[in-house]
Amino acid sequence: MFPDVRPRRLRRSPAMRRLVEETRLAPAELILPLFLKEGLTEPREISSLPGVLQHSRESLRKAAHEAVTAGVGGLMLFGVPTSEHKDASGSAGLDPDGILNVGIRDLISEVGDSTVVMGDLCLDEFTSHGHCGVLAADGSVDNDATLEIYAEMAVAQAEAGVHMVGPSGMMDGQIGVVRRALDKAGYQDVSVLAYSAKYAGAFYGPFREAVESTLQGDRRQYQQDPPNLREALREVDLDVAEGADIVMVKPALPYLDVIAAIRERVTVPVAAYQVSGEYAMVEAAARNGWIDRERVMLESLTSIKRAGAQITLTYWATEVAQLLRNRY
């Protein structure tokens, strides 16, 4: 009797669906972004990122311990200096006693090698103008002058003990410059996570609150144009050739096609950053009772992995890791 083939047989029970599940999330593939705010004695919630905190040094250690206990694969640290420590060149990002490098040392002291400690390698949190590099006389970002600072910043993070640096400024040549600087300083084992396809999109608003951005203008002259896919492949090819250990797409959900295309192109691991706007939209809809928060959280992360991202940065990393440990 028709139909002869009945795919529904493999969907008939939770046990059957688990058995044939093609894409399965794992805690070790998740990276938790963390924000360390200079001068805080107590953590402070970020209003546009419900549940996400600007941490004090003490609360950062606690959050790191909780994440490691849940099995999270990595921690990406962003330092947030006070306004008086911001200047035109972002010098606080290089300071061994600046908030980012202090935070890296705190994380290494707390978790050691039990997870991968990563440092954001960019100047936007530290510059008075909010751009990812130093400015030329005409107000544009000076690519090559910025690269010199990135090289120093990478070495400063390595000296603090970081396992992996994440150059995120989208400067031409940044991966090669950072790799050579690390090697020259004797840090051949420090890995490089390349923000290879970082788009100048509209999903970053809550993040800018988190890092207290002072951005003047926009970043369209150096971040990628959202309509372009082939351009992303060119950027990835360059980063791999320059020594990237992992390549990343940012944002994630609006760029699943980019993730899939990059996964087909390279043999290095592919990561994606589920950015603040993606997180905030789900949280806002859930708080209004419009969606099932837990299901949407897991479905969105599963779609990112299904597209080809082996690693995902997400503000839900610890919570999802805990859910997965109980689920399987």
C-alpha cells in the first residue's frame, strides 16, 4: 500500500529521534564571551543583554569556574576600561596592568589549562573614538599603523598567559602580522582565531553597550559589506595563508550561507559568533511570551552547527552546556 517509504518511522519517539539525530551540540564546542569592567566591585547587568554581566575581577573568576564545570570549551575575554584610560591609540590594550591583561592573568590563575582562555585583540574598547584602529589625518582608520599596535597587543596577551588571541579588527594583513610577532617573541604555541568574515551589520548594538563603545561614525570601511559572500571567501583564503588556526564568521544566524561556504573551502576549524543582537532578540521575545526560550536557544545554535560551524561563541554557553549535560 502507498506510501511504501515512511520517514516518519524515525520520528515516532524521543528515543528514536535521538538515535538518528544528525547534528548534536556539545558543551566543548561552545565559547563564552565575558566582559571585565575596570573598577567594578560588584557585577553589573547589561540592560540590552538580559542575564549577561559586566564583571568585577571576583565575579569573572566565578563565571569562569561555572563555565568550566559545565564543560564549556573556551572563554573569550573583553576588557572594558574606564573612560580616563581611553585614548586615541588604545594604549590601555597594550598595558600589562590594563584591565584586559589583568583579566587574562586572573582567568589563567583560576582555570589554568582546563579550558581555552582567549583574548579579544582589537582596539575599539580602548580608543576614545571607538574605532578598531588608530586614525589617519583624514579620519580614516590607518591600516598599517594599526597592525604595529596589534603586534604589540598580541605579545602582551601572550605574556599574560593567553592560550589564543582573536584579532577582530578586520585590518588587511592582521593575521600574518600577529602570527609573526608571536613567533618572534617565542610564543609559537599561542593560537590565532581569525575574525575572517566579520560583517558591518546591524546586530551589534547590545555589545556596544557592554563595552561602553564611544564609536564615532561606523566601521563600513574595514568590516565586510553584508551582501558579499565571495569577498568572505577571499578574506578566509588570506587568513589561512597568513597562519590562522581557526577562522570565524560574525554574526552567525544571518550568515549561515557564509558559514557553509567557508566550511566547504577550508580544512581548519570554522567558528561562528552568535552576536549580541541575535541573543537579545530571543531574550526579548521570550520575555514577552512570544516564543519558547529554551527551544529557540537550542534550535538557533543547532542551525549554526548544521551550517558548518564546529565552534560557536554564544552568551548562552554555560546555560546550554548545563542543559546538554542533563539532556544526553
